Amino acid sequence: MHRALLRDAAFMAAMLASSTAAWAVPVSMADVKPVPYIVVPSKSDLVLPNGKVNTSSPYLAGVGGTGTYSGVGTLVIKSDNSGAGEFLCTGSLISPTVILTAAHCVKNPEIGHVDSLTFITPNGRPYFGASPAPNPGSIQFATGGAIAVNPTWDPSSFGGDLALVKLDKPITGTDIYQIYHGDPMGQQFTMVGTGTAGWGAVGADSQTGFAGGLFDLRKRVGNNIFEEYGVPFDQAFTNQFGISIGLGGPDQGIVMFDFDSGLAQNDVFGQLCNLPEMASLCVTQTGLPTEANTAPGDSGGPAFINGQIAAITSFGITGAILSFDGQYIYCGGPNNIDPSVNVDTGSCTDSSFGEIGGDTNISYYQSFIDAGLAGQLNFSLVPEPASLALLLGGIAGLGVFRRRRR
């Protein structure tokens, strides 16, 4: 049975941040396997028995009646900490020249100083010289000329995790999204992202058999339900177990959901309802027909309610925190709430069933977004990229938390 020290998780993640550039490895399109981005219930949902992409999958954006989400694309970040590679995130157009994404994609110790940003629609495949099909839409590239980071962003507590990227030229002929102003709690949403491979039983890691979750850089979608606010969840967890997870910001600034398998065993928030300190919102549903989770690379990607952006992808937590016994957390066993473990890093958090996704509740930061759209923010200039390297960056994080960026 896998064990990871809960109390040391944040410290180890911080220590790893300085070495992630060493994990960047050169790849070509010949190495990139046809595997899922958004982590979905089963392998067969996305990959046919012959290993080829299921081009009729409802998880592919723009296929079989699924929305194209043409204003969502891949954000490629080159920094002084990415070495010869890049970090990949997801971003959404909120104007023809402004991208909404996660702050941790552009400002945190792991990233370092950003040297260049490139935004690609409809997905990142053109960056590797490959066709973007089957996602429909004309190929467009734009350089991110400047960045504005939410001033309340706190890398140590996940609070206020959003940023704006100003493009040097407009993206045309695509969706431009508005911000959702209602309460997202208890509502079904649609997540869109360009992240890591995987499905629920094994998560987004090399247990899928695809070399550590390499990308095929197609845009995919999935659904879930927001079930808890982050800060009250953390406070209740502290009262229950005597240890803080470390979430911060406004009480409702982080919204959370779990990745259900259809079984009560993997229903994280359903089991929390049995704990007196943690029953702030008892949602015991065990999964939607198109249930999905986010993974590294989906960072900054939107969660839509009624076609508007309600939240953006920020982080993940293993549901094995419910097995906390004062020293260890448990995952990777058939009877554990989180049935998988990342065999490469030893992390419980690999986007498998029984895990929690954490998103930034965007409506709490509307004034920051409005100021950016009105030209009232001081954007930090970014140098233009010298070239488009065909390399990928590494993943940060170990233990309980893992950012949804690769």
C-alpha cells in the first residue's frame, strides 16, 4: 500500500520546484500518443482497441454535437526555469487580444521569469507541426506580449489563482467568453482543457502505458458538479484531523469537485457527509454520464456554466486524505478511495477516481478582469519568442497537491 507523508507534501513540492527543468525531455510528434487530455472514466471512452483516437468520442471538442469551444486554446510558456522545454497550460479568450488563464502558469517559483508566451487555437498540435484535427477551426498563433497577475495571488495557498495575458495581435473568428456571475455551488459545469493523458482507474501517469502521459494536444471536454468551497473545506478538515491543507483566499474563492466512478467507495464528498465537521454541503451523487477530471496541462482552462466562464482549473488533491490516520495518507490499493498512484513520482494525486479538483471562482475577481479589459492594469512586457522549440516541460508537485499544468 502506497504511503506519503501529508505534513511534508507542501515542503517537498516546493523543493521539487527548483529541479523541474531537469525533467524536460525532447519529444517529437512521433512520440506523442493518441491518448486523452481531460481524464475520463474509461480508456474506451477515447481510445479504440487498435490504439487509435475514437474520433466519435463525446469528449473531443467539436465532435458529435459537443461544443467546439473555439476560444479555448493551448498556452505555451518558455521561462528561465523550463530549460530547453516549455510549460503548457490552457487559456480562454475574454477579448480578441486578452487570454484568461491561471496565475501559477506565469508566476510562481517553479516557472521563474517568463521569456515568451504563445497561444494557439484550436489546440496546440500546430506547435508540433501536426494537424489540429479532429477539433474544428482555423489554425491561429499569437504571441503573449504582456502579463497581468491577480494582485492577491498566493502560490503558497492557491488563493486568487488567475492572470491575464495580452496578445500582440487579435485572434479572429473564435468565441469570446463572458464571466458567469451566479453561485456555481451545486451546479453542473463543462470543463475544457489541453492537459495530460489518463482515465479514472489509473489517472494521468505512466500506468496508462503511454510514457508518463505524453500529449496528443487535442482539445477535450467533460462535465462535473461543484460540491464544496475550498476555504471552508480546509477549515473543516483542520477541525476534523488537526492539520491544515493550506487553502487560502476568500471563503468562496475556490470551488471544488470530485471525480466519481459510480461507486460510493470513490465518492469523496459523499463520504465527507459522514464527518460532522465537514458536512458543509452534502452532495452524494456518484457521477455524471460524462464525468471527468482535470490534469496537468489543463491549468487555466475554463469551467463553463450556461456558456460563461465560472471558474478556471487550478489544482488537485488526493481523496486519500479521508484515510488520514495522524501520519500517513493511503492510495493505490483496490479498497482505497483513490485507487491509483503516480508510479513516477510517488504522488497520490494523479487525477484518478477518488480525487478532488480545485478551481478559482472567477466571479470573485471580476474587478481585476474588468480593469484588464479596460486597459487599466499595468501589464508586464514579455520578450517575443526567438523560436518555437519542439520540447515539453516537466510537472511540478508531490504528495497531496499537484498543479494542473505540465
